[in-house]
Amino acid sequence: MGTKREKFETSIKNQVGRDAALAQEHGTTAPVGTSNNPSHKIFTIANVITLCRFVLTAIFLYMFVNDINRYLALTFYVIAAVTDFLDGQVARRTQTVSWLGKIMDPVMDRVLLFTGVLGLILTGELPVWTAIFVIGRDIYLFIGSMILQKYQRRPVDVVYVGKFATAFLMTGFSFLLLGLPRVHGLNLVEVSWLPGLGRESAPLGIFFVYAGLLCSLAAALVYTKRGFAIKRRALALGHRTDEAADAAAVEAADAVAEAAHAGEKDARSKADAGVPGAPEAD
């Protein structure tokens, strides 16, 4: 019993030590596995859930494109969509937030959106400009995240308005894919590329898509604001670091000069006093 207890205590101490080392490496006191200090683990329950969502999405696309049991294919898509919040919740509640999960979660959202867009474009149920908007927005954010890698290693935290955008878009795509009944138009503007805003009826899902696009635009603005803030903070920190280094260099040079001056003064004092072995003053 004693040996087992000692092994258990040793394993706990080792884990605590590894957690402390990771926290020190990331410059934070937050526990490892939390949002502010993700772990390097790969095989976590949350990551497995994300992987299952990816598999369901791939099955949906294959079945939908090949016209194999459309409703079963849509069921797979809906399951992958409605479980969007599940992986993140599991990771936070079990303290298993990982770097891989923080990267996979937004990527999986994009895969779901692009898959739904592709299916709807193939069936002609979605205006092409909405696909261009969604893809263009993600390309913009991807380029921005690559630029931010220069100033901050950890990914930018997901904003909730972005989650709302994903939820609205996935709901709209699901309704459109399911072919739910049409509803009356809003009679606001009569243009062919904005179905549902004119007098003619339109699929119910298109209004969820519009809400998702507005939230996507808001999320892009929030990410842009955060990106500029991160850049300004990093540049200010670098400027302060350079100033501190310059001040330290000047202080060190002054100390060396002062020591040399003190040594020279001491040598002259000894020479004037006639101390044996002292160097002759010029």
C-alpha cells in the first residue's frame, strides 16, 4: 500500500511540476488546461468531439453531392452543427483546453460553413454573393491572424458574436437544405440578389443567413479592433524593452568608467604616499 501511495503522490507532484513549467513558459499563473493557459495535449474528449463533427460533415457532403438519402445526410449535418458548442464546453468544464482544440474549433466551424455553402450553391438555393462574402471574410481573418503571429504566439480568443454568426448561418443553411416552407417577403427592397426583402416569398432559412452575415461582419470588426490593439501593445512593450536595455547599457558603462576612475585615483594616491610596488605617477 505504501509503495502505491508513494507512486501516486510522485505522479501528482510530477504533474504539478509540469503544469508549473508550462505556466512559466507561457508567462501566466493560470492553471494548465484553462483558456488562458492551454495544454499541449492532443487526445482529449473535446478534441475527439471536434474530430467526430468533421467526420459527420464529410459524410454529409459525400451523401448530398451523390444524392444518397438526402434527409439522412442533412441529419448528419444538423448534428455536426448543433454540437458546435459542445466541444468548447467540455474542454472548459474538464479543464482540458488545448492549443490544438483552440485551433481546430474555428477551423471546424469554417468547414461546416463552407460545406453548407457548397451544397446550397450546387442546388441553386443560395445567392452566390453570400458565398463570396463568407469566404472573403474568412480569408481576411486568416491573413490577419498570420500577421498577428509576429506580435502574439497564442491564437486570438473567439468572440461570442462570431459564435452567434456561426449559429445563425448553420441554422439558415440547415433550413435551406431541408427545404422548409417559404414565407412572405418583407417588401423592403426589390432586388433579385436579396431574396426575401422584396414582395415575393422566400425560404425561411435565408433570413437566418442574413442575420448570420450581419453577425459575421460585426465579428470581423471586433477581430480587427483586437488585432490592432495587440499590435500596439506588442510594439509599446518592445519600445519599453529597448529603452530599458539602453538604460542598462548606459548604467553599466558608467559603472565601468567610475571603477576605472577609482582605480586610477587609488594608484596615484599610493604613488604619492610612496607605497612600495605602487606604479609611478606620470
